Amino acid sequence: MMETVDTTLDFRGAMSRLATGVSVITTRSGSTPIGMAASAVCALSMDPLQLIVCVGNHLYTRTAIAEHGRFAVNVLGEDGEHLARNFGASKPDKFADVETVDDHGVPVLKDAIAAVVCDVAEALPGGDHTIFVGDVRRCAHRVDGRPLLYFAGGFGGLRH
């Protein structure tokens, strides 16, 4: 069954009304750090500890995660719009002027309010995306961190 353009646009519009947190997914391709902005991230299981990340099949990050077998979810704080825009852009060196720690085989953003390092447990088909199920290996967060949100095509934060 073919979807009409109107259905696709309606779906996109409807989903833009779902406020989501903004994360940067990081991994490696050999010694090169790779990263992308993402909003399709969620917790999956507490036993075992797992989360889900959805990555477009056309993105190099998808190939890098599949080949490296490890990735990090870096949750951005309300002051992280510049990071979201940087990692959402198509450019050669997204890591220029971005501070990272690489103690666990993947770059973790120093400015993230939370970070979860995962090994790939499964890669499942999801239409034009791949759904990566990650087994959590390490996680940390800032108690006082407030999230960057994405809603209706724009960035914002929680009201106090």
C-alpha cells in the first residue's frame, strides 16, 4: 500500500508535536570519532539494562555503529543547542572544538548532562531506520542537569 504525500506530511506534523529530549549518538570508525544528533532514543529494559536508538539507514553513523559494536548516548542539557546543531549538520569534522572523554572506547561529550555507553545487542530493521538495542555498560549523569527539548522544529527547555 502506497502512502500519499498528505499522509506523510500529516504524520511528520503530528510527530513534531511530540516533545523529545535531544541526544548526540557517538561511536568510532577506526580511530575517527563519529556522531549525530538524535531524538529517537528511549529506555527499553531494566533487566537487563538496555536502551534503543534509531538511526537512519542512509547515515554513515549507522554503518559505524554496526561495525564498531559500541555507541554512546549523550543527553544534551538546555544550553546544548549549539551541540545539537553541530551534530545535526552534515560536515567533515563534527568534533572540532568539542571536548570529549574516550575512556570506554567511544567519545563521550563532556558537556552532556547524562551519558550511557552501550554495546550493540541487536540491530533490527525499522523501515528506513535501524533500531539498535544497546546493552548498557556505563552510565553517568549530572543531578542538576536540565534537558534540551525538541518540539515543532525548534529547541527549548523546561519551564522552572
